[in-house]
Amino acid sequence: MRTPSKKPRARGPRPGSIARVAGLSYGDLDQHLGYVLRRAQLAGFEAFHQATAGVDITPARYTALVIVGANPGLSQSALGAALGTARSGAMLVADWMEKRGWVERRNRPEDGRSWGLYLTKRGEAQLLTLNRRVRENDAKFAGRLSSQERAILKQLLEKLTE
């Protein structure tokens, strides 16, 4: 009996794409800040997926990898809090990174009952590569705005998250 082979996931326009349909009225959607933010988020995600083509990673998993890299020995609970997910969700992403050889769990010196997350050499190399690619692509994506506009936009978005 043959086992069905896994098809690689297509990378390109996905459901929720930001493309406008010619001749279609969007009513007052563009007057809703949440709708405009969502369209911008989807454009950002599309730029992220272009930057990470060939690497099986999502924005959330990339965020986790960056946070672990910046906080060696981070607990899964703290990772979950930073990601806005339950500890079980953090465990799943830690398992995912560990399976790829990017992260390892070690006993935490200050608490022998819990594990700390640490990047491996392979994880450090992967993170350096991803950071470079994401930064370069982000510069192209944000290049539509002047440096002053980017600073103002970041400031305003941060204000909305407070």
C-alpha cells in the first residue's frame, strides 16, 4: 500500500490576501481602523513569507526563536507569556524548534525543577540567516514610507497596544 506523499505548501497569495478586486465596492471598510490594520498586517505577513521562502517558519515561530535567542535560559512559561499563549502552546513551539535542532532544553541553574530554552549552534546560525533576510525584506516593505513616517507609525501602533 502506498503512503500518500506530503505536498509542499504553496507560498504565495493565501486566503485573506490584501489584493483588491477591481469593480468591487468595499463600502466603508476603509474607514475602520481595524480593517486597515488587518490589511497592513497581511501585507507584512506576505513580506515575511517572501523573506523566509524555503524555511518552514511562521511569524509566531520566528518571534519565539528571536525571544529565545535574546533570553538564554528562558522558561517555557515566560515564552508563553511573551507570545500571548498558554504554556502548552509555548511547549508546542519549543518542541517544534527542538525537533529542528534550533533549541535545546537544559536544567535551569536557579530552579532545578524547570527547563530553560537555549539556542543551539544550528539555531544561532538559522536565526542570523533569518534575521538578515527578514530585515532586508522588511526594509523593502517599509521603504514605501520615509524614515520619519516609519517612526511615527511605530509610535502610534505602540500607543494602540498600551
